[in-house]
Amino acid sequence: MRLIITHGIGDLARDLSKKPAMARKGFESAVKRNAQAGNAKAKAFASEQHTMFGDEDVTYPPSFTAEARTGLRWEYGPDQSIGDGSQAEGYEHGSINSPPHNDLGRSLDLQAPLLAKDAGDVVDRLFW
């Protein structure tokens, strides 16, 4: 059995012209997925802190949201308009009454390598 493959430079140019749109869609999906996962981790850390330090910050964990600013730019963390979200600075960095929570930093430490892997996977899928 023989296999004959014919692929000209025009075919390559056509295939490559589709890659930017495919890449953008893949990166947008990866950023969204990782922002939402990072937010879930930060919210879990905040909930853990709540159980450790009592009832004073009960509305802090529910204030965590993940929102798109553009397709490739997402933000997550406490929303100032929800619950104790306006007190995030004190909770995250600590105050005279409580130690630093560092929920966002802890979530980023876990999520950043996963985002890097997902971005690499997007590039791999473009060509393989």
C-alpha cells in the first residue's frame, strides 16, 4: 500500500492564515478557565480563614468573583461592592486585629503554573 501526500505552499499559507484566530480563541478559553479556578481557590482559602478566625469576616469569602475585562484579561478576587469585599486590603495584608490572609497570593502560586501549561497546550494544538 502506498500513501501519496500532496501539499503545496498555497495550502500551507491557507492553513497558517487560520492560526491567529484559533490561537486567540484557545488563549481566551484558557485564561477564563484559569481565572475562574484561581478565584475558586482564593475563595476556598478565604473560607478556611473564616473558620479559623471566627465570625467577623463571614461575608468576605462570598465577595470573591471572577470577571472578564477583555477576552484575554480577567480579574478575580474580592468585589468591593459585595459583603466585606471592601475590606480586602485589611484581610489580605493583615491589620492590627488579624494576621494577613494572603488568599490571592496563595491561589496565584497554585494557578500560575496551570495557566502556563494551558497556554503551552493551546500552542501545541495549533500545530499538532
